[in-house]
Amino acid sequence: MAKRSIDRAKAAKKDEFYTQLEDINNELRHYREHFRGKTVLCNCDDPRVSNFFTYFAYNFEFLGLKKLITTCYKNQDMDLFSQNKSEQAVYLVYEGDKNGNTIPDAEEIGVKPLKGDGDFRSKECIELLKEADIVVTNPPFSLFREYIGQLMEYGKKFIVIGNVNALSYKEIFPLVQSNKVWLGASIHSGDRKFWVPADYELKAAGCGIDDNGMKFIRVKGVRWFTNLDYKERHENLILYKSYTPEEYPRYIN
């Protein structure tokens, strides 16, 4: 049986999947009231090209954010897919519009070097995590257990992307069972398109190259995971039929 894209990526630890802006917007619009006065951290993103940074920077005043921090793993190249060639990484702190045009201009955005490689588990990245109120990103699927464990350890609110199979992980299922983590609002079924680095092999059905020459893959079973509440979680299901034992017989198999 041919392996799925997500399985091959996990086996090779090549899960640099870059989230589409449309998917970010469709999910985060459900949490707008949570962001006012908060510091947001995107700690698996190149701050100069990440769509997570784009969303929060351009909606900084609208959301009423206090601060936006983004960090990047082993990347100093302006190219989106730099192959993590640099051992030193960068981070960015954006504190909103300064010249009144409500646009994040270059002079308002300063890219700063990290001492290490930008791994979310490193000491300096943990210090940035401690400063944040909400974490929003697309973490490596191969490190999802460890990533969620760190967020829970430091008591952080979060909205992150993962695979639905993570619900069955022994580290994740108890969190769902105890109502500490739940699925997000916007993705319920189907697959999602992600950009991938130029050297990524496009072997699965549905993969290709878009009009801008960017490689993409389609990953099935993608879900948002969060511990931020949203109103749709509390809406009653509209029932259109009553239960009767004749129409719904019991079976013992």
C-alpha cells in the first residue's frame, strides 16, 4: 500500500508544511475576543514570510493585540523555504503601528538574531513562551506530542494545527477526555493544502505546483487543536427526529 504524504513526512521528519492564509483566517475569526490586550507567540514560523505573522501583523490593531512575537528554526534566509541551513535563527517582536497607517511597515519590524537554532524546546525560546498569553502556529507534526506537552506544562492558551490521529495519542487523549483540549471551529472534514519546500517529493495524488511556482501537498485529516473557547461549542444540535426503538433497533455484535 502506498504511504500517505503525512506518513512519509513523519518517517523522514520532513514536515515543513506551511499554512494557507485562508485557513488561518477561517479559524481565528472565531476567537477574536480572546486576543484583546494579549501577547501572541508564533514559535514555529519564519517571521518575515509566515502567514501567521501576516495575519496577526495586519490585524494587530483590529484584534487589540499587545505584542506579536514570532520565532524561526535555523533560518536567516529571506526565502520561505531555506532548508534550515543556518544554525542560528531569528525572532521578531512587533508592537503595532507607529506612523498611523495601520500597516506593518519595514521600519516597524525588526528581525533579531537568536543565540541558538530557534528550536521551541530551547531555553531562550521557552523564555519567549513564558512571555506569551496565546500561542498560534503550525508545529511539526512529528513533534506534536512534545509540543502540546510543553504548552500544557507552561499553562498556555493555544490554537495549533495537527493531525486528527493525534486524538488517539496517549499524551493527547487524556487532555481531550478531561476537557482541557478540543478541536477547533473551522475544519471538520476533508483535506488541506500546504506549501512545501522545493526539494519535497510530490508523489501523492492531489499534490502539485501552483500558479506562483510553489509546490504544495494535500494532507488529509488536518484539524485545529485549541483550549480557547468559542461559541459554536455551546450551540445545541438541531434535532429533526425523535428516537423510537422500532426505527433504531439495538444490535449485539
